Amino acid sequence: MEHTELGLVRTSVTRADPAAVAALSAFGVATVHEAMGRTGLTRPHLRPAYPGARLCGTAVTVLLQPGDNWMLHVAAEQLRPGDVVVAACTTESEDGFFGELLATSYRARGCAGLVIDGGVRDVADLAAMDFPVFARAVNARGTVKATLGSVNVPVVCANALVRPGDVVLADADGVVVVPRERAAEVAVAAAEREAAEAGRRERLRAGELGLDLYGMRGPLAALGLRYED
């Protein structure tokens, strides 16, 4: 997908069902990714700006120009409580697009955090605020306000397609995007997966081997695995 729409702010967004978002927030990124058929992950270079950062919310998307954070300010007006800003860039840029002042503005609008395929700064302040941010880099280099991008258009953020209103989860394992129309379905699948894993965990804790728990011995033997004294 190519970014083609510039200078556009869409003010009407269909957001995922709040109950489904709340249900998804109980699970980790790895569980949701697996429950969704091993899809939805961004590239792993998006990392938490400080230890313990975690977020879940509906996407307000931003398309940035390199070294220019103007559209992050434009996006603030479109935020509703529980939204997560997801920012992509028209080309790779690690400048410090976002810091404590924008976080203060976003929090006042009820924003649940930021995912950005670019740089951020003021990370000690972000940690003190406990404003969750997942970013490509930490970089003190500032940005300008000179070129138009867009707000609430589909973007590709770290190789993941994100549409306005999709659900975004992020934790220490990475970032995953759940299409808004699949949010309730994926929440149910994630709950089922966690329940199944709880049973397996108890069997492993009791000393059972994964070789037996997962029925691996037959396929391994069929591929020629041999044991020798």
C-alpha cells in the first residue's frame, strides 16, 4: 500500500466496539497475535520508550512528513478518550517527533498512548507521566512544522496496515493491530487461547515434556530423528 492522501483530516471515524476493546486489553500482544492467526504485528523495531509501557485503544492515524510533527498537533483535535495515536512517515525518519508537551496535550484529550514509526524524546518525563509510547528510536533531535501530512487515513506503520478505528495493543513483546470489525471475535479467541495455555502450563509445571504434551515424537521420528546411547 502506498501513502497517497496528503493534506486531509477525516473527522468521522468508525471505532471498534468499546466492549471489544476492553476485552482485548486484558491480553498480551503475543496472545492476540496468535489468536488472530499469527497476523497483525508491526516490525519489532517499535519498542517501549520506557520499561512497563503498555497500551490498548482505538487508532487515530497520522501520516507524517520526515522531520515534521505538524500533523501530530492537528491530530490532537480528533482524539477521543481511549484513542491511541498511530503515526507513520512518508519515508524513514528517526527525528524526535513527540515529547512531554504533546503528551500533556494528548492526555488532556483522554489519549491512551502513541505508536510511532519515528523518534521520540523526553522519555524520562513520559515515564514519570506514565504516558505509554512505542517508537522506532529515542532521539533528542527536534522537528519543524512546515509540510502537510494527513490524519485519519489508512497508514502503514512499521509494515502493519492501520486504519482509523482499528484496535492497537502494545507491550514489551511489540505492537499488534486488530481490524476493528474483528475485535470481538479476536477477544473471544484470545480468551480461549489463554484458557488452553493455563492447562498446558500446569502439565509442564508437573514435569511433562513438551515433546509429549504437543505430540512431537511421531513427527520427529518420521523426519528421521534418532537417539543413540
